[in-house]
Amino acid sequence: MLRVGSKAACLACRNLVSTNMGVRFRVPLQKLHPLSRAIHHRYSSNTNPQRAPHRTAARYFTSMSRLPMRPPKPPPGSGGRGHQQQRNFWVARLAARLLKLRYILLGSAVGGGYTAKKTYDEWKDMLPDFSEYNWVIPDFVWELSEQIDLDKLAKALPEMEEIVKLLPDLDKIGENFTFIKSLLSSETSGDPPLKAADSSAAATQDSSDKQYKKSSDRERVDQLQEELLRTQLKYQRMLERLEKENKELRKVVLQKDDKGIHQRKVKKSLIDLYSEVLDILSDYDSNYNTQDHLPRVVVVGDQSAGKTSVLEMVAQARIFPRGSGEMMTRSPVKVTLSEGPHHVAMFKDSGREFDLSKEEDLAALRHEIELRMRKSVKEGQTVSTETISLSVKGPGIQRMVLVDLPGVISTVTAGMAADTKETIFSISKAYMQNPNAIILCIQDGSVDAERSIVTDLVSQMDPQGKRTIFVLTKVDLAEKNLASPSRIQQIVEGKLFPMKALGYFAVVTGRGSSSESIDSIKDYEEDFFQNSRLLRDGMLKAHQVTTKNLSLAVSDCFWKMVRESVEQQADVFKASRFNLETEWKNNYPRLRELDRNELYEKAKNEILDEVISLSQVTPLHWESILQKKLWERVSTHVIENIYLPAAQTMDSGTFNTTVDIKLKQWTDKQLPHKALEVAWETLQEEFARFMAEYRGKDQDDIFDKLKEAVKDESIKRHKWNERAMDSLRVIQHNALEDRSITDKPQWDAAISFMEETLQSRLKDTESVISDMVGPDWKQRWLNWKNRTPDQHIRNETKNELERLLKLHDDHTAYLANDEVTTVRKNLEGRGVEVDPVLIKDTWHQLYRRHFLQNALSHCNLCKRGFYYYQRHFVDSELECNDVVLFWRIQRMLVITANTLRQQLTNTEVRRLEKNVKEVLDDFGEDQERKSQLITGRRVQLAEDLKKVREIQEKLEAFIEALHKEK
């Protein structure tokens, strides 16, 4: 600022300076107003500045500023020239002012733009970096931004006035902080003014005044602490409200996407990809020292310490079965938590979704978990190592994978297996020994800390506490029961237990009632910590309380561990894959890598091809096999129970009557059943024959056990159509009733059939007699064999009976008692003691041979008897009723075989094929059975290769998605 009366002030009118936006203008002296030049000459001619008083200069300078803006009068004598100069002066001054205005506008624009850009950059630098939170909003939300109604979104946001109301009085808080700072500084550093005041007060006031002052200060400090706590809780409630509104908005966005706004397929979330890897690893039988070291959160704690309740608070739903004092968690439960539009739960091996917002679905989910746990526990055991995999999605749920383990016990009670305690310890150690597992150690705060078992176990697994998070539950009961609340402070500060941890948290999971909802538990937890002196007195920090802070901390720790270890695990599985592929190339260079399921599908196709081959069997082949097998099944009954009893009557009429009666009885009771049995056995044998033929055609012997099991199970399930029996009975009865042989070829075929049958029976009888009497003299000489005493007795009996049969060639089939006595006495006379039963038994075989020999002789005679039969010469000496019988039997066999063949090809083969398909489908769904039927190193190696490849691919996809999220 220029001082009036100075030389610089005198030059002010010569140098007009414009400082608007940094633009400076200098005006020459010749262009100044005449009055300004006069003032300049007056003060510039004064060589002594002190002789010009300041007041005079100020008066002139002020009067100059008040002069009206009009042209001065021309001096006398100037005339028109002066007026022209005056006009030129006004034009020059107007031009100067216009130029000045232009420069002012230009400078203002340039300077204003620069200032605005600088202010924008400063505001931008003040904003925090939100790039780390891009994962909160999915990619498709930005694509939906143009389709969301912004007016509705603006209405859903809280008003500015409401937010302002929630803000505290900053001036008041500033005063309070100033007071606290001055008070603390006076107490700690010994401020001299305060010390002086204290010394003067001690001299002038009594001790009662000092106590009153101290108490008032302390009350004010307590009041300020309470006010700060209320302010913090107010901020927290406002934050929760905004988070809730954000959750609702995200839910709306996700629901719109589910309804088909986007036609593209939504990619799996990051946590779902990671959970799939863990599911595959849980089923993988680790070989070649390949172990699962992928991170997951392992929840351990003493029984009834509140593990399940903490997990439910994190999942925001009461999803686990509950019990008072009894063991409820009987097997590990893997819970994958992720964010989604709806609060739902789903098992890994089931497609059903449980709506966690409905109480009936929650009850059904708890019941299903309990059933799965009890089903996984083997007989005689209490806990199981089988993992139950469950996923929970919902708005605002933190993403992580947790494993809830059975609670650690100190004593085995009644009803538990003897090794329950050791089994629980082994399960817990198996999960905690993973160097990348995060251990969530749950401790019951309502009981004495010295009774805890799990803390020692956790200390053994993680001595440095680098991956352990300690959680103290039931803090409300602990505060009520403990005489010294500072003990809780020692626990959460890690000073009471020998174990170390990354962080310590204190939570409240309800009042102990199983009917409490998650929202009521949250409200109760918030109210407790708001009114608890643990937080008010500074024993607990605000970030160490509530399950919400716990879930945030656990999720952060989980993802940090995942990012640090997942690539290393991917390298381990890559090396394992290389080893397995090398072993396959060396041992099975020409075979494809087919795992158990692929091998099963291959075997399934082969078996179905073999079943279809049954339909290609020719009718002639079916009928010949059926006829042969049926006669083998019924021939003994026909000869022993029909033909021989009828033929031994020695009377034509009696023979025919006996035959008709016995055939009728046989047809009604036995023959249809025997025929169906023969047909079913034939079908089985043909099926087995085709499978054996395929097995010999360079088929893989790895399927032998499976094919045998499929064949046995299919035959076991197959049942012949019972309705076919009645129709078959009628057909067989009609065939046996027919006695009319129409032509000579049929007669000759019947004689040939009879002759073949009798010769077969005669041969069998000769073999039986030979076994009874032992070797003859020729065999004794050639083979050096001797008869046994029993064979010697039977040989003597045979010789005696043969003499009797020669004397009476037409003897009946049975010996009379006196004949038996005569034979026995004759043998005793030769020194042979024989039993009457042995005599009758020997007679039966001898007479049978004698009868069959005579029947064969009669059969040869009947070869020329068709002429007499055709002309019904009943009184002829050549009666061939036995030939007619065998023709009836033979015709019945042919007709039965034809009927069974039709039923086989038209019905039973298709039904067998259907049964085989059902058996194969059932076996395909039973993994345990497939593992038993398809075995070998080749199968196991292919299985390991498939699993390792799948794990590696899933890990690589997860790592790629993880890098994109970063």
C-alpha cells in the first residue's frame, strides 16, 4: 500500500496498475489527464518530501478522485484546435477503456478456468480410492445402469435433512476434546498454569473444595465418554441402515437379472469356483504325497461352546439342528457362504433350494442335516469323518468357506462309542494341520477358562498364532457371572491363555433360546454392547465386538490366505499330473485314459449288444435246444412212471388206460412247470454263451466281474410270464391226446426215438449192474482189480436171479416172497449170507435190463407194423402201443418247443433286455458297487488323472477370476 505524501504516491497517477487476474497495464505520462499531470509536476518538483505535508497531499489526491468525468474547458485562445484535440482525447480514452474491458474478460476466463481445474484436482485427490471395492458390485450392474429407474432409486435414498440430523454437533465435540486434552495434559505433563492454580488453591481453599472439583471433572469425563459411545453407535446404526438399503437395491438388481433382462449366462461367482475345488478335493484319494492345503475356515471349540451359533450368525440363518447339552454336530459340515439375491441354502448333491426366509424350509433343512449326519455315522460309532457339503447364499453375506467340526469333549458318556474322544481329536487335527487353514477357535465365556480343552489343541497346531482367530462367546453371561470383568479383558488381549492368535473377538449369540431369530439376536447383541461397561470402560475395543465385525475380519483373513497360497497349490497339482501322465504313457501306451465311469459306459454298451444278439438266434436253433433239454428233464419221469408201469401190465387195454391216466396227471401238475423251467434255463445259457463269445473276441477282461454280476442280477430279477402256463398246459394236453399217426415217416421217427431212448436206458442199467457186481474176469486180469465182499455177494445173487429169469422168461416185475426165500436158501447153501432187501434190489435191475432188451426186440419188429396200425388190426399179434406212446411224447415235445420258442423270441428276450438295462442303470448310480466291479491299477490311475486334471483346471479358472477381481 502506498503511503500518502511519498514519492511513490506521487507517481501513482502516472503508473495506473490493473491487477485483475494477474494482468498489469502501464499508461504513459502524455496520456494522463491534465489535472493528474499538474499534481505530478507539483509533487515531483518538491525536492524535500518532508516539506509537503501528508494531509495536503491526501486532500488533493482525494479531491482528484471525486472529480466528475467530464471534459475540461479549453484554454483561452485555443479556438477550434482545442476542441478537436478534446474530441480526439475522448476517442482515445474510449478505445483504451474498450481494450481494458477485453483484457479483463480474457484474463478472467483464463484465470477462472485454471482455478476451477485446480479445485477439481484437489477435490479428486481428497476422495478415497474405491477400486479395491469393485467386487462389491457385479459387472452386470453397470450394464443395468441404463435400465434402472433413477427416479425410484433417488426416492429410495435417504433425504439430506435426515442425514444432517444424524450428524453430531461438531462444535460441541471440539470443545469436549479440547477440555479432555487440557485435562490430560495437565495431569501428565504438569502444565505450569495448572500447577500454579493447584498450589494457590491449596493455600486458599480447604480439602473439601478440591475433592468437589476432582469429582466434577471426573463426572464430566465420564459424560463425554458416554456421549462419544452414543455418537459411535449412532454412526453404526446409520451405516447399518445404509447397508440395508444397499442390500435391497442389490437384491432388486439381481432379481431383474434373473428375470431375463440379460440373455447372457451369468458366470459363477469366485467363491463358488473355489468351493467346487474343495468339493473335488474332499472326494479325491490323495496319492503321490499330494495333499489338500487350500485354505478354509475351520471352526473348532469345546462341546456346547457356541460354535454352531457363531456359524449361524455369520450365515444369518438358524440352519443347524440344536440340542441342549447333547452332541448335535456328528460329522464335518462344509458351508460355502456367498452373496445372492435370495437367502437360500442347497446341498451339493441335491437340486432342492431351501428358502431361509421361511420357517418351514428352515425346519426341513435342519431335519435334512440331522438325517445326513446320522446316516453318515457307521454302526457302533458316534461321529463320522464324512463331510456334508452345504452352500448358503443371501444379500450381504460375507464370502468364505467354513467347516464346522464336532465339539471337543473331555469325557465319553453313556451311549457313545469308546473311541469318540480320540476320533474327534483326529478329525480336528486333520483339518487344523493344513498350514493354510484359518482356525476359528470358539471359547465359552460363561465357564472357567481353565476348563477349556480346545485351546491346548489349537496351540499345538498353530503355536505362533499366525492363522488363529479367537472368539469369546456368551459374553453377556460372562459379565454377569464374573466378579472381575478385567478377566474378560485379559482373555481378549491374549494374556490369559498360552495360545496366540491373530485377533480376539467377543460376541453374544442370543439368550440361549432355540426359537430366537437372527434379527432378534443381532438387536440383543447390539443393545448389550451399547450398555455394557466392558466397552464403556475401554476393556473391549469397538472393532472387537459383534459377530458382524467377526465375519468381516474372518472373510478378509480368508481371502488374504487364499491369494497367498492358491498358486502354490496349483503348482503342486501340476507336478502330480505330470507324474501320473508319465506312468500312464509307460504302462498303457496304446490305451485311452478311460476312468471308471467311462469304462462302465463302454461295458454297458457291450452287454446291451450281447443281449440284442439273442434276437438273432434262428427258430430252428431255439426249438432244437428246447426239445433236447425238455426231454432230458422229463425222460426219467416218462420211462419210470409212465412207460414201464404201463408196459409191465402185459395187456393192451390196461396199457392204454394206464398211459392216458398218467399222462393227464402229468400234464395237469408237472409238465407245464418243467417246460417253463427248461425255457428259462435255455435263455440263461444262451445269454451266457453270447457273453462268453464276446469275451473271447479281444474284449477287455476288466469287465468280466461286471458282466457276471449283471447276468446274475438280471436273471434273478427276471420272472417268466405266468399267464403263459395256462395256455401251454392246454397245448400240451391236446398234443398228448392225439393218437393218430398219419404217415410212415412219423412212425419211423417214433420207432427211432423209442429205440434211442430204450438203448440209453439199457446202457444206464448195464452200468448200474456192473457197479453192483464189480469187475468181471477180463477186467480183473487186465486191470488187476478184485471184487469187494459186498460185490461178491451181489454177483452170487445176480447169478441165482438170472437162472430164475431164464426159467420164467415172462416173469412179472416183482418177486414173490417164496421166491425170495428160495433164492436166499440157495445162496446160503453155497455159503453166501444175503439180505432179502439186497435180493429185491438186485432183481429190480436185472428185470429192468431184461424188460428193456425185450422192448428193443419188439421195437425192431414194429418197424413193419405201421400197416397193421393203419388198418386197426387190434387182434394182430404185433401190437405197437408203446410206439404210439413214444410218438405222442415226441409230438408233445415238438409242439412245446415251438410254443416256448415263440414266447422267448416275442416276449421274454425283450423282457430280459429291459431287466438288463434296469440293472445297468442301478449299477451306474451306485458308485460303491462300480468301484467293486471295475477294479485294477489301470482304472485307479485313470481316476487319479481325471481328478487331478479337474482340480488343476478349476484352480486355474479360479486364479484367473481372482486376478481379474484384483
